[in-house]
Amino acid sequence: MTRVNSSDSTNQFSDLLQVNGDGSATLLPGVHPLPNLLSLEADQVLDAFRQSQLRDFTRVINELEADDNPLHQLFEQMRVIADMEPGNRFSELDLFKPGALQALFLELHEHVMLHPVWHHPCFVRIFRGEFDAVQLAGFATNYFNQVKNTRQCVALAQGRFSGFISLPYGSLNERVSELAQIILAQLLADEYGVGTHSIDSYPDLSGLLNSTTHIVMYRQLFDGLGIPFEGQDVPMLHGVADNVLTQRLLAGHPSFSLVESLASVGLGMEWGVPEFFSLLLGGMIRWAWHENVPLTQRHLIVFIAHVQYDVLHAISVMLATSLFGHEEQTLQQIKQATNMLMSSRYNMMSDIYRSLFDEPCKDIDAIGLDPSYHISDRRIQAALLTARQEVADSTVVRATEYKADQSVPFVFADTV
């Protein structure tokens, strides 16, 4: 590798970093909330986001409990209605128990953030910059299959909330469903770049179809790597396909509850994203700097944006999830949904690692996974094996082999 050679403390590499006098680098404003990202170890990055998310959620909960907070006032108005109706269980929610929502967050947040997927060898190796141009191009195209498909999971989850669902909230049933729809709709707006508009400012058809979606933002990475459009969409590796299908099943399949659906598009998909996207972002910046490849913030904007905004997404879906916490098994359902997602993501990254580096990389069932992350039932096994049969052959590498495979990316509690 060729390191930028400079003792000038004001020297910059593109609009991404400043090279310090001692040869270290400080990321420029707007790139990442941790300017010293390239000087940290992977576990330090994870810990920094664990702490920042804790602070963010605590702030939101404190605001929610303030009498002058609009959301506090909304929920209090709803509770007044609920208390006038016999059998209405809205007032039983953790939302109205001092400290309960914070305690729920702490338990679930630790459960998610301590999973080994966030320190997967693929993320760590990329963060260290231990790859070449061909391997980075391979990562970019294979991970794109994950990014471009999971946008739809939020839509699948949103479609499950309607006037037909059974809730114990009496006349508030429809309103609670609406609140979940609104939160998921905002996530969709963020993902697809369509935003919110007044009647006077609503875009025309051309403006709508040219929205800056996360998919479009990701394709800007291909611009920086010199990958032509016709080379950007490749068949999915088996691990990637399984992860995409797992996310879609949890979000939309009737075998999984509304709580599991919400957990899959919020807690399971969002809490770890800022950390591992930071590892990916830092590794690509490090590689570009050392190899003098002129990547810019524009090329890496999808990673920059996810680091900054996904925390808010996770908090909003956590709030929505709490509105459906009337069942005794809610906590266990949420943990199981996140376990399935994190397990399938782990195997996806192992498959990508093997494909990129042509080296062994263990799957989730070979790493001594802590029992708290084992899957307690086999609904996902049957659903995934069935879903594999429905994918178009052209969308997955070695499709016949994929459809015949009976193994799944999970560790079940009844087999260990």
C-alpha cells in the first residue's frame, strides 16, 4: 500500500480525512461522529455506539415523560379514553409504568449488541483495510443484494397493521395500528428518499422516480470503484439469499406475530447498523487513503447516512413495539426475532468472507453460540425452506443446489 506522505497537519485526503503530523488521520466534519474512527479498534467502535444509543434512548424516554411533551400528551389522552372502557388494556403498557420502558430497552439493547455478529471476522477484516480492489468490488456487489432487498421488509411489516388485527384496546385499536403505520411509513420515506410534501410541493412523476433512495446512494459507491451499471447487480450468494428471505419472512409471514414483525424491522435491523457500517466505512476510507484511490463522501454516502440516522429509526420502532407489549411472551418474542435475524446475518457475512478471500470462515453453528441466542422453535426453518423454492433461479448462484439444501442458518435450542 502507498500511504499519503505528509508532515503537514493541514493535508487532506479528498473530503474524507485530514492527515495529521504524526501520520494518523482525523475524519473531516460530516463523515462520522467519531473523528478518530481510524485510530480505534473494532470493540471500541461497538462500545462507543452502545453508549451513545443508551444516551439517546434515555433522552427520548425522559422527554416522553415530560408533561409538555406532545407525545406524552397524546398517550395521556389515549389513556383517558382507555380507562373509561371496561377491559381496555392500554393503560397496562410499559409506556405508563415509571422506568419500565427504559428497563425494557436496556435488556433488549444489551441482548442485541452483545451478539457476536457485530464483530464478525468479515467486518473486522474490512475495517482493518485488509483487502484489495477486486475483493472490495466483490464485497460491494454482494452486500448490495442485502441492501436493495431489505428496503421492502418495512413495507411488508407496515402492511400487517390494519383494522382487521386483534388488539385489546377497545376504541383505540385503530389508532394504535395507525401509530405503527406512521412510524413505519417514515422509515420507508427515509429509505426511498421521497420525504414528506405539502400539496403545493408534491413532486411530479419524474421527481418521484428520481428520488435519492438508499439504493441510489449505494450505487454511488460503484461510481467510485469504477463498476459499470451492468456489473452492479449479481446473483445472490446462498448466505445473502437466506438473510434476505429471513428478514422478509419475519416482517411479513403470518407465522410470526406483529411484535416479531416490528422487532425485525427495528431492533434487529437497526441497532447494530451504525456500528458495523462504521467498520465498513472506516475500512473503505482507510483503504482509499492508503491506496490513493479518490473516494469521496459522495461515494460513501449510504454508509455515512446509515450511521447518522438509524439510531432514530431504532428508537421510533422501539416505541411502536412497546404499544403491542400486552402479551406475557412479548419480551421473549422480541429476543427470538432478533436472534433469527442476527444468526442469518452472521452466516451471510461468513459466506461473503469465504467468497471474497477464499479462506475458511465458520458459520453460526460452529462458534459456540451462547444459549441465549439459540432459536426456541422451528417456525423459521419450515418457512425458510419453503421460501427458497419460490426464488427465481437467476437470482441466486447455483440455484438448484440452494433449493435442495436442507440446512438453515440457525442454532435451535432442541438440538444442542
